[in-house]
Amino acid sequence: MTDRLDLLLAQAPAGSSGACLSRLGRELLSRLAARHGFDCPLDGWSPRGSGAPRHPSLPSPWQACLSHRDRRVVAGLATTPVGIDLEHARSRHTSRLASLVDLLPEPDVQRTILAATPPLDAFYRAWTLHEALYKLASLNEESPTSIFATRLERLAPRGDVHAWLWQANGWTLAITSYSKSLTIHTLPDISLTKHEWA
């Protein structure tokens, strides 16, 4: 079987709480499962705050992934471990960019961000990749102590992790996987680009 990732993206109503976003994410996962003929009722998904969503009716090798930010939710089912992160740019980060970049653990990444045009977009690319690496490592029981314990040098071509990015209108989505031949299907359709942080 070719490794694949199916993603659904949705917008939640104004005023949605974190719990509402988490529920919407699980609804999307149930819809994705149904597309593959799997009956994964909403109430069977593991609770919010307990790591990547799990469902007793989701057969191996399928695994769920989920991320949300500012009323947008992205949910995925994959045949291989996948880490995803969705972020939305905040205007206040522009004035704090230097201090945010200083938080990142790799000096060459810091320099790349500060030399980029615009640097805020580069920061969000790096940040979402760190988050996605953290989630991927957690699935493989590597359990980094924090997002800052991850390293972008793990990304291909130097490392063994492959990454895909989408960035538009202040939004950034990062996907990481050990599978370099991951086929990604998104609804609505977005153009993800294979990314190498060299």
C-alpha cells in the first residue's frame, strides 16, 4: 500500500471554544473514516488532551492527526505516522519577532529566518515544522521534552524526516513524516509543497 494522508479542513463558527474545535476535528475524522468504509462514531474518539486522537474502530495501519488555530481545523487520516501543525500569523509577533526567533534552538535557522523576506513568514514555516516534528516524534514514543528539543536538521536532505508546507494569507500548515513518498489528498484542495530545510 502506498502511504497516504487524507486531510479535511473546516472553519468553525465565531466564538468557538477549544473544546468545540476539538469536537469539530473529531467529526471531521469520523467523516474521513467513513470515506474509507470505517465506522468510527464521534463518541469513540479519545478525549481532547490525550495526545493524537485514537479510535478503537480505526484499523491498522490508519492513524489520526489533528490541529486547529483561530477557528480553523485540519484533521487527517494517514497510513503512516504523520505530524501536522496549523498556525495563523499574529500582528503582535511582528514587533516581537527577534525575541521569538531567539527561542528557536538552531542558530542557522535563526539566521535564515532573519535574512528572509518577509521574515515573519519564514518564522511560521520554522515554528510549524518544529511543532509537526514534535507531534511526529511523540507518535513514535520518542517524546521530546518540548518543541524546542526538536531540530530542523532532522528534515531531508540531511535527516530522515520529510516535510510538506502550505502558506497563504497568514496561514501556515506543516506536515512531517518518515515516508518520503507520502501522497497527500486535501479537501478543500490546497497546494502543499515538499520542503527541505537546508
